[in-house]
Amino acid sequence: MAVYQIDEILKLLPHRYPMLLVDRVLECDDQTRITGIKNLTFNEQVFQGHFPGRPIMPGVLQLEALAQLGGILLNKLAKKEGAIAYFMGIDNARFRRMLVPGDQLHMEVNILRSRPRFARVKGTITVEGTLACEAELMFGYAD
């Protein structure tokens, strides 16, 4: 099982600050499953406006973090480092806990279906063992 630090993540994803939402990959089998973390800090730009006095990570950024983790797995599977696995759809998204500065997001993505130009994955985020977010995400590769 591979472990990727930030330098390797930067090779695998085209995203950069402030949109890079994966701090470390803990496990990746390069085939069907990947786990990673995102550490939330008060210094992140989004918390200055969402919401002043009550900082909460927006649900759309939670889904983006899962999509980025899924993109790493799909790029490893397709042997396309740095390619863009375009985020094309969301099904069954549920937000079960507010995510706030100080939380460490434990993310997991599993491939449900994969074809050369399309993939469907299931992603979850837990914090301290409690489910915070889950969704099915669809991806496609463009030429």
C-alpha cells in the first residue's frame, strides 16, 4: 500500500493552493481503494467568510476533497500522473456532521465502476470515527 506525502500528491494532481484539499495519502492500492487526510485549520481562506464567528467547511468543498482523492486513485489506475479526472456528477450526497477548524478529515474512496474514460466511486469522510460526509461521484477523462 502506497503512502504519498505532499510532494508526490503535487505530481499526481493538477490542483494547487488554495484548492488542493488532500494533505496526505495514507493508503493506495492503485486499483480500487485509497485513503487520505485533510487537516482543517482556521488559516484557510474559506473560513474567513463561511461563516464569520462560526467557521464551517462548505459541503461543496467536502465533495471536492473526496473528488481530489478519487482523482489520485484514478490517475494511478490509468497511469496518467497529473491528468485531470473531471468531476462529472454527484449522487446520494449526505452531510452528517459540521466540519470545523481543528478537525482531521479521514477520507476513503472506493471504485464502484471503472472504464477507460469513465469511473464511479463512493467516498466517505469521517472525523474521530464519526461519519461526516458520504457521496457517489462520477468522473470522466477528456482528450
